[in-house]
Amino acid sequence: MKTLIIVAHPDLQASRINRAWTEAAQKQAETTVHLLYEAYPDKKIDVAREQSLLESHDRIIFQYPLYWYSTPPLLKQWFDEVLTYGWAFGPGGDRLKGKEIGIAISTSGTAASYQPGGYNLFTIRDIAKPVEALANYVSARYLPPFALHNAHHVTDEQIADSQAAYVKHLVEAQPVRYEALEIL
């Protein structure tokens, strides 16, 4: 399975976690690591290039630090410009159908703060629902989120452990199964 990791960190060199994940991912066979902020420092996205990258991979992972319960701005712009009508959705828009889409995110908050009733009130899966909905909308299969919390306080050992867990996730994660809803 060919995997595309779209890394959307505005300052990857300053990031301990996302840089470590990127380094681990770059060593994996059948994996392309695409550094979005490095590719587009002027924020002018080459839509045809991005669509070609997506078409040539089976699994797509969006890797980023959580920004105000969302993605960094260039990734949001990327979604808006690359996932076009007639290509990703709508009539003839089936280029992502059957592909797998997931996220790998780092957060400043603790794992406990991303639980119902925790400081942030919601789980990471809840917060990532827009990407899950995006995957559904383009007829892709959604992978469970991969996350490392407490970014400013993790140890080097925890980062190394997360690298190994990330690589395992890239290879072994299975799409989320949805229960059919009965409509009354």
C-alpha cells in the first residue's frame, strides 16, 4: 500500500514531535512524505501536482499540530483548493473513492484534557470530525486518529516511543467501521 503523508507544520524544524514523526515516516518503504509549508512558502498551491500525488497513493495521512481545534491554515487552504468539484466529489468526482484518509496530530493539552468533561470537553476524534466528514464526502475510508498529547512536556523517550507507534499506525491502522443507522 502506497502511503502519502502530508505534513502541515508551519515550522517543522522547531517541532520535536512532528519532525520526529516525519523522520520516521521518511524511512518507510512505499511512503511519500510531502512537506506542505516547504512546498508552498508563498501559499500558492499547485492543484494539479497535489491531485496527482493523491491519485498515486492508497493511504493519505494529514499530519499536523492541532491549531485552535482545527488544522493549520495552509492545510485548510489545501482542502479548499485541491479537493475540487468534479475531481474529489460531485459528478465525476471519484478520484479519492476507496482510498484511506487519516490524521496524525500533536496537541499542547494532556490526554486527559481531550476527554468528555475534560478541559477541552471533547475527544480528539470529536475534534477531528471535520476530516472524518471530509473522508466520507469524498467516498474515502477514514482511519482512526493518531495523536500525541502534551507536546511541550514530552520526553525524548516518549517521542521515540511515539515514532515507533506512528510507524505501526501507518502500516496497521484499519478504517473505522460505521454502524448502519435506522431511519424512522
